[in-house]
Amino acid sequence: MSEEEIQQKWLSAQGDRTFRLNYDLNAASLVVDAGGYQGEWSANIFNKYHCKVYIFEPVFEFYHNIEMRFLNTPKIKVFNYGLAGRNRTEVIAVCADSSSIFRDSDRQVPIKLIDSVEFFDWLGLDVIDLIKINIEGGEYELLEHLLKTGFIKKIKNIQVQFHQFVKDARARSATIQHHLSKTHYLTYQFPFVWENWLIKQE
């Protein structure tokens, strides 16, 4: 199936309003949004389930807008960091919802990336009911780190968009999927659009 056919299938299924929002969540659930941008997905998830949401957005102007959007919503917390495999500063090309450290643009700004597992441990997160990962190429490093550390076993649902413009994207995504299949199983998959992995019951 071609990329266009996969995209059309996703659009026909209204995936952004169905697959991406339909989960077994409630007001006690914890959701992590990696790559908040404007906070639209988090808003939709919160409005549907009234759950706790932690949003990670490294571009300051996007972070600030999200923070203002949810200023009076105490169950939603916003962090001006990107989730990664180690702590460091990077330069990101700012291109609206395609902003990425793997792209070039006329506008580039410094951002802070943090070791996701260290930060989750600092927050005291024992279980994440759903993590949404849309970080324009950074998903490979993040998932590889979560797998290597074993923290992946604390995440019930992993909603991820893999991107093809990263070097060895197909090989790396296939390897990640292979390792994910040991602890999780696919609930839906539209390759390089969106897919979700649900933890296996022991």
C-alpha cells in the first residue's frame, strides 16, 4: 500500500477523532503528550476523560501558548522540555507542527531535551496509561531509551507517529516494533501515520 493510500485510509476512518482518542481512560488516568505543539490533542483527551495530562513541548513559544491555554486547568501540567534519551541542548528548526532537530529552516532556536526515564522517576510516575509521541524524528531515540531501561513496561498505551526523514527510519522502526511486541501488541497501525501499542496482560 502506498503512502497516499495509507493516508487516505486514515482520513476515511477519521483517525484523529477515533483511533487517537478512543482509549480505556478515566479521571484517574495519567496521559503524557510528547510534542504538545498547540495542545489540541491534549485538550481533546482531557475533555473526553478529565484525566491528568503532562505535556512536553521544547519550543518556548509553543510551550507558552499551551501553558496559557490550560492556565486554569490544574490537572494539565506543561513542561518546556523535549523527551529524549539523555539530557542536552539542541537546536530545533521551527516549522509549525513539523518543527524538528532533524530538519533545516530559516528559523532555529535552542531547546532543552531531558532524559525521559530520569524525569519520569523524578515525577514519581509508576504507571503511564497513555503516551502520545509525535516529536518529528525524536521518537526513535525516545522509544529506544524506554525499551533499553525497561520503563516501557510501565506504559500501558503507546501512540506513536514514526517519521521517514530520519536516517535508517524503516530499519529502526522495525527494530523498535520487534522489541515492543515482547511487552505490547498493536491495536491499530497505519504505517508512518499513526499506530498504537497496548501492554500485554500478564
